[in-house]
Amino acid sequence: MTGRMTGRMTRRTLLWIPMAACLRADASDDGDDIEALVNSAAEALRNHQEKLFLAAFDPAMKGYKELAANVHGLLRDADVQASIELSGAELSSGQMNWTLDIDAHDLSAGSTRRQVKVTYRAQRSGGKLRIGSFEPVSLFAPPHGREAWDAISEAAVDLHQASRRADGREENYLSNLLARFDRAMVGYAQLEANLQALTSIWLVEPALQLTSNEGSDDRRSLEIDWVMTLTNPMDVGRSLRKEETVKCVVEKRGKRWLIVAFAPLEFLAPPGP
């Protein structure tokens, strides 16, 4: 960012630019120094420089240990791009709008965009400017995309278990399977009828391969290559194979993840004669 700030400023967007690790302790304008501080922290995230990132924060600040643990886990599990916007009447304290684009190393955790408005305070100690207050430090927690994929995988297990009643088993896992879906989702009644019919006739062996998983920490879109091998225990030797690219939307509700959209619904219907 070029130019210097001479008065109050309500908002400025920070760009990705390489910065020296050492800040200008003798600069006359704290606004520019804070820009340099947060840009240096953002650059450190991108380059997996954990120690340089933490150097922007005062170790005595509240939540520093949690911050350090979060950043360690985040940079261990993912690549991170960040952009920051400062806002407030005084840049020495106020709000920062952080956007993190997190690409997990594990495909099952996928990509996450995290946008959080944080409050902060910057201060000098021993001539060095650092962030002395920052909330919430959970901004830098590892991504949660894997939890959404686990919810889909567990639904596939319940589908297999529910289908065992086609072989005369008394256990009823259909209610467990249906509980993984939001009853308010579009097409739920059709989904319920499809699953009741499918699991009463066919033994189902599902196989899933995730191809994409992206979204936020509480709402994610997944694309899955889904294969089902169907066997009719009443017709020995009759076996069918269904495969489809399935698109699901999963939302976090409290501590649970629910499937709120599933397409195509017809994939879970029993095959025709």
C-alpha cells in the first residue's frame, strides 16, 4: 500500500505484498505500521511461517496459547490465503475483517472460506508494535470440512444397515438413516418413500468417492461419485449396480450435521422391473 495516513481513516483494504520481517519501530504513523503488521502476519500464514505469524502478537495477550495452538494445527493441515480490511475511527484499535481461504491437505476436509469480523488492539512494548488483544482467536482453528464428509459416510453406513431388513433382519435402522436428513428439505417425502421401498427389497452395498467438498464451517457442498450394488435376497443371483454423481449440501445444526439437499433424489429409489 502506498502513501501515508495523515488523519482519521474509517476503512482501508490491505493487499498481499511481501513485507520485511522486522517492522519499522521508528515510524511516525502508527496506521501504516499496523498495516505492515497485519500484512506481515497474513504473508506468514501464506508461507507457513508459524513463528513469524505469532511474532505479530503479544505473548501476554489473553488467548495467546489458544491462538498458537490453533495456528499450529491450521498450518499443519492446510494452505491458507488471507485478506484483511481494517475499520474503525482509530487504527490502533477497532475491527478487522478477515477472510481466510483454507485448502486442506486432506481432500475429505476440502476447501473452506472463513469470513470473520474481529476486534483488536495494537500497542507498543519495548518500542515494538504488536497486537495486544484479538477476538476471536478461533478464526485460526483448523478447518471442519471433514465433519461434513463424515456425516455423508455415516449415512451410507446406515443405508447398508437399513437394507438388511430385506433379508429378514428384525433390526430397524431406517429411522437412523432418515434422521440424517433435514425433514424440511425439498423432496423429503419422496426421499423417505424411496428409502423405505429400496431397503425393504434390496440389500445395498454403497461405495463413495468424494470429488469435492467446499463451503464454510457450518454449510458445505459436496460432490460424490456414488455406487450402489443392489442384491435381491428373494431372487438368488439377481444383482444390479447403480452409479451417479451425487450432490449434497450439509449444514451444521448445533453439534450435528444434517443433509439439507440431495440430488438426484431418484438415485435412492428402487430400480424398476
